[in-house]
Amino acid sequence: MLGAWEVDEPKPHKKKQFSCAHCSEVFAVGDLRCTWISYSGTKDDSANCAFHLRCVPQAAAAGLCHNISCKNVNRTRGLTKAQVEELHAAKNATANQEVPVTPEKPCPANDEEAASSTKTSCDPPVAKCKKASKTKKCSGNEVGKPSKKAKKGPGKDISKDKDGEDSALGVDKTGLLDAAAKEEISIGPGKHLQGIVPANSYIPIKDFVRGVQPKGTAREVFEGEVCGALPKVSRWITWLSTEAQKVATSIVQGGSHGALSPQQVYAIVLYTLDVRMAGGTLEENFYYNLNPALQTRSIDVLQRIEGYLHYFIGALEALPKEPEKVYYRGVPKSAFDMVKKNYYSGKRIHWSGISSISDSEKVSMQFALEEGPANGGDGPGGVVFNITARSGRIIRHLSAIPSESEVLLLPNFRGIVTKGVYRKGKVFRVDILEEAGEAAFVF
């Protein structure tokens, strides 16, 4: 059961009273309302998932939601200091009772261990059941094999892509995509923060699309390569692969993937997934570990995941470049000093990795205000970058979290700061213009 909590204090309503889905008591003034947003739920379910904070443990025990914790509170709104302390106390109480989810067997630490292993992918996490002494192993598949429950969907068989390859996409419908769109779920500014420190100049990069022949389908190379190359992601390999299969299947069946193959859709969906949906941490995310390898051109890591990058970069290149327009990138106030140091008027900047921006100013404002509004005219404060670009690729229709309106820029984006840090409303702004063409130097 995937989902996240939103916590607020319900405002009095003249015609409508809000009550707890567990105890049925009406929320009183000062009560904390904890709303469980299920990523796989339906619209009808979403109206019955608000609980008193005190009722959350009982609701979780009844299987209606997860217990509230530091990892699954997605958003808080309008809380007083006393209410924030009350919420933190509940999170800490959960943390003291939690049984940590750990892999049954660690990833191979090196190629020799991987070669001697009888498995080709990491084992999934093992979660201990509170009601029994037995452990329950998360369901998973062997590398490259579709789920046993997978079956053909109506009207279209996507088990083969346009080149006749096995797409490794089982047909298993999911509500993750629709739930995220309806509830405007946003995980936070993690992607917008990554790679925000600009490189000094262009950094060469391998042509993963034309220079790499992958050793399997997108799912096979992800499960077989990423586990050893990015060990922090290892315990989430099965979850990421399974959820990407479900979301990608629904996208392909819906026909919104355009000219992209099922393999390429799967690769993009993987990049957009966030393990915090399932109780993980920011640092365990696939994208969080992939981007630094691209930004620093880590030869060891990139060589080991080049099969995945073949599908991922190929998908981005296959998407049309959007016409010139203003996009946004929001970072919280903890990044203010770094932004002020690196982004001043006239400065040329290079973003060496995959850069995540948004065509929604509202989403980027939320990211910038994650740690509160700006303090005075000189900061610190969150920053929203206004980026005039003509090479962005929209992936909203291919994302597991479409409400973030994500747009990606390929490695080695070049821009010039047309206006350095300036205050506007509750945040600061930086204006960037994408440079046109290559410099006409003769060497």
C-alpha cells in the first residue's frame, strides 16, 4: 500500500463538518487532521482517509494506511508551533517502534562477488510482520522476467516493442499515475537541487545511444547493472522495477508515449519514481544516485549502467525539443549562499548532468518555500530560477509523479545569467537564458 500523509488543521465550515474515518468524531478546533493520500487508491477512497492524529496507529493496524513517520509525511499546512511539536512526537513514537526494513542479502561489493553469486539481482527487502514471528518477503521477479500475474491487456499486446524485442512490461494496471495527478502529490525539491552547482566548462560524455549495445531489455539491464553500480539503491531494485513496469504499462496502453518504445518509456518512468512513496529516503532514490555519476562523469559507474543510459538518453533524444519558453527550478533557502556565489549577472553556466526543471511556477515555488519564506531583502531565502530554454523535453506524460510538471535538460546545458539573485515576494529569483548554438572559435 503506497501513499503519504498530509497534515493540517481543518478550518471551520458553515455547511460541512469533517469527521475522522476511524472514530467518526468531528474534527474540533486545534485538532490535527492527518489525510492519507493513497498512490494506488481510487477517487472514491480518497474522501475516507482523514484521521485524528491519535487515531492513526489504530487505522494503520486495521490496514487503512501506514503509521505516521518521518519518512512519509509529504506536506504540512498552517500548523502552529505546538501542533508541529505534537506531530514530531508522533513521528518519534513510530520511529521507536519500527522494525527496520533490510535486504535479506547485501549487493555484491565487487565484480568477483557478483560473478560467484547465483543470483543476478539484489534480493528484495524483508519486512517483519508485527502479528507473527515469520518474515514476509516482498514479491519480486527474476531479472528480466515479467510478473507471473502479468496478462495481456485489452486490445493491444505490448509485450513486444516496435523492433520486436521483449518489452519486459507486464500488464498490471496501477492507480499511481492518476492518484498523483488528482491529489497534486509533490515529493519535494530533491531533483531541482541536484547539479545546481554549475561546472566551469563543457565536460565530454559518451554517446550512450549510438555507442552502446545493451545486453538486454531496459528492465533486464536495470535489475542486472544498477544493483552493483549504485549500492545505496540496491534494496529498492525490486520495488522500483515493479512499479516502473506498472506505470509504464498504463502509459503505453493509454497511447500517450508517442514515438517512444516501451523500453524507453520504462527507462523514463524509473527515473521519475521516488522511493519515499514506499518509506525510503531521498538518498536511496535512483535518480539521486544516478545524477552525480553523470555530473562528475564517473567512468566506473557510467560503464556499469551504460545499458540503462542507452534507453534513458535515447528516450530523451527521441522526445521533441519544446519551443523557447520560461521554465522554473526551485531550491530551498539552505541553498541560498551557494546560489548567490555561483549565479551573478553575466556568468556563463554549464549544467553537466540531467537537469530537472518544471513548466509549473507553482510547483517550483513550493520547492523554494520548502524551508520557509525569505528572511529580509538580503536573505537567506528559497530561490526560483527563471530559465528561458529551447531544448527542454517535457516528461509529465511519462512520469510517475505528473503533478511536478517535470521537464528535463540533457547534459551540458549552457546558459548565461541575465540577472543575478534578486528578491521577489517570498522568494529570490535568478534569470537564466539558454545560449544559442556553439561558439564560433577556430583552433
